Amino acid sequence: MDFALARGNPGPNFVAVVSRAWVHLSQLQVEYVKHHVEEVKHHVEEEQAEMFTKAKASSADMADLGARMAARKDELLAQVA
């Protein structure tokens, strides 16, 4: 799953899986998961800031771009469902 698709959230499927498995994780594993969730959030924030700044400065049709991105997100999420 491409976590960047979730717009700053590591993803509903990921969170559900981790939530169910959480009770079976050692403290080290819990810290590992927390660390990587924070890394993903930080990476998404950086990518969004850079991408959206460039997109707004371009001559791209923002409504069309948004529709295309939403369609692609739905397509990718359907693949992992």
C-alpha cells in the first residue's frame, strides 16, 4: 500500500491491522511501529508541501488534477482491499 495516498494518515488498513495485532507486540515492536508511523507522516507532509507548492505555481487545472488524483487513489485502494 502506498501510504502517501492516505494524506498524512498511514492508512485505514494499516491502522486496523496494527490495532488488532497490537496486543501481541513486544515493547520493542511497538516502538518500531510508532517510529515508522511517524516517519511516514513526516515524509507525507514533506511531499505534500513540495508537490502542492509546485502544483499551485504551475498552470495546471487544480480541479482536474484533484479529480485525477482522487480517481487514482480509489484505484490503488481497491487493489489492496
